[in-house]
Amino acid sequence: MKIMVTIKRVIDYAVKIRVKPDKTGVVTQNVKMSMNPFCEIALEEALRIKESGLASEVIAVSMGPSQSIDTLRTGLAMGADRGIHVEANDSLYPLSVAKILKKLVEIEKPGLLILGKQMIAGLLNWPQGTFASKVVLDKEKQVVTVDREVDDGIETLSLNLPAVITTDLRLNQPRYATLPNIMKAKSKPIKKYTPEELNVEIKSDLEIVEVTEPPKRKSGVIVSSVDELIDKLKNEANVI
Amino acid sequence: MLKFISHFLKSKSNLKSTLSNSRVPISRNFCTTPIRDSIQYDVVIVGAGPAGLSAAIRLKQLCRQNDTDLSVCVLEKGAEVGAHILSGNVFEPRALNELLPQWKQQEAPITTPVSSDKFWFLTKNRAISLPSPFNNEGNYVISLSQLVRWMGAKAEELGVEIYPGFAASEILYDANNKVIGIGTNDMGISKDGSKKENFQRGVEIKGRMTLLSEGCRGSLSEQIMKKYNLREKGGAEHQTYALGIKEVWEIDEEKHQPGAVLHTLGWPLDHKTYGGSFLYHMKDRQIALGLVVALNYQNPFMNPYEEFQKLKHHPAIKPYLEGGTVIQYGARTLNEGGFQSIPYPVFPGGAIIGCSAGFLNVPKIKGTHTAMKSGMLAAEAAFGAVNEGLDMNTYWDALRNSWIWEELYKARNYRPAFKYGLIPGLALSGLEHYILKGRHPITLKHGKPDHEATNAAQLHSPIHYPKPDGILSFDVPTSLHRSNTNHEHDQPPHLRLRDPKIPELTNLPVYAAPESRYCPARVYEYVAAEQNKLKLQINAQNCLHCKACDIKDPKQNIKWTVPEGGGGPGYSVM
């Protein structure tokens, strides 16, 4: 069984994000980019399943400009067997990503699709377990048991394969890509597609009107009595 | 007892998963520490900075010229090339013109020529214009982090292998005490020393020649210089240092003059403290602003970060910043020892290049061009050594016959003159600059080493620094956030105390804890512990890798070692 994992090149989580002066988006020029931490977790889970003998191959997929190949190489260095790069220089909105992914699934026919965070199951008509904090695969019965982190606690689902799983931070601790593996990853194959070759039209059905910084957090006020607190909650914060 | 057992079992099971990851059959007997992978190269370079990348590029150029090839590996502890690079920077392209003469056509990020050169003496409220001692014609205002990124790409095009995110933590020796390469950090070790789920053993990167280009006060370079007595061998004095604290601002269009260069002396520093500020206009409405403070300051209550915040409120500086925003913040120490402090840079199996040896021209305040040239000269010697069995010591001869030597010799007395105080220093510097030009046999010696220069706290009174206003001046956490610094928090602290009792027994009572003031990242804090005593807390995660603590700690008790690769600041426009 093959496992397909999507990995996305995003602004590194430790970088201080700035909004562009023209408010059309955030500054990405000269900013450090890394693999989305959720994608790292997804890839780690796929690698563990393969290492336990339940899958034959892990395919890493990334969509975006040519620099996405660097992120793919990191995925290959972690242990993915081969990569697929769908070249797209304009922004890809989630529905376009899902449509492209659907085509790739039809070509590669994986038994499991493990993603950081991405909608796709509806288009494939596959069962899905989101916010997974534990994944147990039963290859014989072709069933995967997923523990989901939900607001009330943990929900356990049993999904027939092929299935979609998206990750929660608690799922695993991703491995480091070691230097020898990074060197080996240079010779692992990356297949390139364009959306046109996959017969997917990239139509953006969303338009970004404006991006602004969140309002600066005002400093707190220490009140001197309960009455003052009630007064402020009622008349200033308007919450009671 | 139980804790020991659970640690042992935990590490055993981690070991098992490590072994199965590397596809070693479980049935094989394992030792408690797995053997490291070993990878062999012709030349190993530690640090992807201007010196290291110049050496790498030069090596590959020599290979092409001589129709041969050498494998070159550059290791970089930052998460990407350029992430740990911070510098003023008014760039003199002399070495780059020799290395990559087509840099302009190849679109190097060197596009803003110096357009004006001002020099002010600041008092609390005024700025007195002085004749500029610099000659920056032909130089450019750049972001060194950006230039190094570009150089990294050029190096890779030539076939150099660069691996960011890997920290060289150990030197490897053969049975004859010759350096044969380096070892990278083990990754995935928890704060208490036990192995985590994702433990990965480091690797050995072996080289027939190892070049150390770790920048100022490089951790491995310092080790090597001690081991092979390179300072004595070169007849060198101790190195002296300064701490540079820098911000990049995006300012109002009308206030921006691309290529404008400004240096100041005087306020906020006193007459006993050497240092000054810089304000350089880059492109895209960005300016680089910083304060450099020599680390042989005497008053333990001095806080270089707070002095920098004060500077920004000066009536002559403030107008540039009003209406602007800070994009990045960072700090790094730099060499001020110049000619007198150059160690013998060759050791069995390798050499030291760039600021790790120390080729910064202090009166020019430029070290990039000499660092690059030293990398090129070392590459030429290394090529001869690896390819034809020639002597690596020819690097030392090449240095002494190069323009680096000539330049640093001429500049040798400016900084040492200031040990007599600000006014005598300025007077002597004026004499040197306008009349003597270094053409005389006198070579002034340095004063005390920086860490010995700190007076006991009782000789001074605490300095009151104003609170930050949040618009021009900021608190350390806010600034730190702008350095994009991060480390995996669950790892052993990389700042090691040789004697854990000295902070509370000496630093705090005698010197009033100077580390809580000179560290630009607030790594060192004294917090209330049991019995109302104060205890040192090391917030290693904040570390900017500036090395100030390694230099300035009065008892040299703090040792900076390299943390897990990939951590530290994330500079992109510094």
C-alpha cells in the first residue's frame, strides 16, 4: 500500500510576520520558509507506518513555486521514497489544491492520504479522521483506527481504507533529517507536473480584499473593587 | 533508583528505534552509544559566512582551472545560509572583485553605492559635525546576510555542498593529534541529558583539510588556538572585542537617502568607553542602525542594549526613526584586536580564516573584505596541500604578503590609543590618520583583556536607564521577537558554567551580575530562589549566538558551546 503525504512550504513558525505596507498580504520576501510543522507530523506518521511494514512506499507531494522543491527534498531526507512537485506560481487556494490532489490520487492510488491540514475527502468520497492524535492501521482488515482530538475530549473512529487523515500536534514528534539522509535525498526522484497537465483549472474563487495586523493588545487595568469590575464589564466591555 | 531505571529503559527503547531506523538488525549487540556515521570530504569548512564561502568558491575555481575536482563540504549551524550573519555593513568590494569579478552581472545584492559620509560627535542634546575620517568611495551599503545568501547560491552552483542546520560541535583528531575533521551535534537530547523519541546521533565529517570560519570568537576556533598555542606561535597579543547591537528599520520615504552613511562618537557612551554608532541607508526605505560598545568597559552596571535604546532618542537620530517600524533586531560581537592579535592561523590538518582569526580593520570598521580575502588565500594553500602535498603553512606566508597585512599594519595603533581615554585616543588617531599613517616602528599594545577590565561594582553606582517608549525604544523581549530567534527548548543548555557556584559567589556580589546587563538577549537572569537568595537562571532559548558572555564574564566561567543545529537567530536583512 502506498501512502501519500502533502507537504507545504510556509513561513517558518518562529519568524515575526509583518503585513505588507499595501495590505495585500504578508511579507514573504527575504523571509525564512520551512515545512509546515503539521506536514512534518503527517510525514512522520506515514514513515512510521511504512517502517512497521504496513506500507510499501511514502510519496511526498508539494504544490507551489520551484522553491517548494527544497521543502520536498527535506521530506525525502526524512525518509519519503519519492516526491511529486506540482508547479504553480500563483497562490493556490484550498479548493484548487484539493482538485489537484484528487488527480494525483487517481494516478498514484494510495491507500492512505495523510495531510497536515487540508480538505479533500469530500472530493474523493473517502472517509476521514481529522485532528488525529493516534493512528493504528490494520492492514488485513483494511481499516484504520483514528483517535481524534475534539473539544469534548477524544473521539475514536474506525475508517475503511482508502482514507484521509489530518494531524494534530499530539500525533508524534517528527524526526530530524540526518546529514547522510539529506545527502541521499539528492538522488531520490521528484516528478514534476503542472496543473494543466493534470487537467485542473486554477480558478481562484476567493479574493483577498485586505490583510491587516490584529489590533494591538491593550494593557490590562487593575480594578479596585467588585463593583468597579461589574461596571466596567457592563459599560466598557459590554459583555454583561 | 526508579528514575534511573526508567531513564535506562527509555534510552534503551529509543536506541532500539534508532537502530531499526537505520535498518540494523536488532539481534546485533549494541554498545550504549551507537557508532557515528562517517563521511569523507577533501575539504571541510565550518561556517557558511563570507570567509567560509569565499574559501569554498575559490577551491572550486582552482579545481576548474586545474582540471581536477575536490569535494568541499560547508557546515552551517544556522537554519539557513545567512541566518546568523549580522554586520553594519558598508562593503568594500576589493576581495569580491578578485573572487567573482562578474558579481554585478550575476546580480549580487550590492546595489546601493555610498552617497554621503557623515561623522558626528554627539553630546546629550547636540550633534557636532566632524570631518569624516573614512573614505568610502567605491563602497556600498549592503545587508551582509543577503550577500552571504547570494554567495551560498554561487558556491552551490560550483558544486560546493552546503548543509545548514548542522552544528559542528567537536574536532576530530587522529592518533598523531592532527585534525581530521569535525563531529556534528547529537540531536534530540532532552534537558536532563536523556535521549528523546527523535534522538539522532551526530555524524563525523572528515576532511583532508579543515577550515574554521565560525566568525568572531568561534567556539571550535578558540579550542584549537588554545590546543596548538596559536597566539604564542604568532607572537600575538590577546584578542579584544566589541559588542554590536543592531536594528533594521523601514522608514518614511522622504527621510530615506539611499547610500547615506553616518557614524557617531561620544554620547551615550562616556569618555572611558570606546564605541560609537552607525546609521546606514540601504535600499527599499530600509536603514541599518546600531551601537558598537567595546567590551573592555569598566562599569559593571553598563548595559549596552539600554545605551542603544537611549541613542535612538537623541534629537539628531530620532527624526529618522519617527514614523518607521523595526523589521529586525540582532547582536554580535566583533574583533577589535587588529594586527596585534592575529594568531598563527595554521594547525595540523587545517587553518582558521575570517573573524575567527581576526582580520577586522578597526578604524575602517570593516572586516568583510579581509575575511573574504583570508578565505581565498587559505583555499589556495589548501588546494596545494590536498592536491599536491604542499605545505599548508604557505597560508601564513600568503597572508603576510597580502593587502590584508599591509592594511591591518597601517591601522594598528588607532584602537590601542583609546586605552588612554577618549580625547587622547582621538588625538593620537588624528595624528596617525592625517600625518603618520602607520609609517613608524611603534606598535601600541592593548590594555587588559576585556574580561579583566570590569571593575568591582562597589567602585561604581547603578545607571538609571529610562523605560522604553514602545515607539523608538523597546524592552528586550520585544526586540528579541524581532530577531526570529528560537531553539528547541528541550535540550541541554548550551551555555555551560565551568563552576556552577561562581555566579552566586562572585558575579553577583562582586560585579553585580554584569551578564544580566551585557547579554542582548536576556539569557542571564537572577531570580528569587529558596531562602530569598538570588539564583542564576539561564534562558538558553533566547541566545543570539553573539558570544558576549564567553568574552566578558569576569572569571571566564561561562563557556559558549554550540546548541542543536538549526536554532538561533533568523536574520534575513542584517
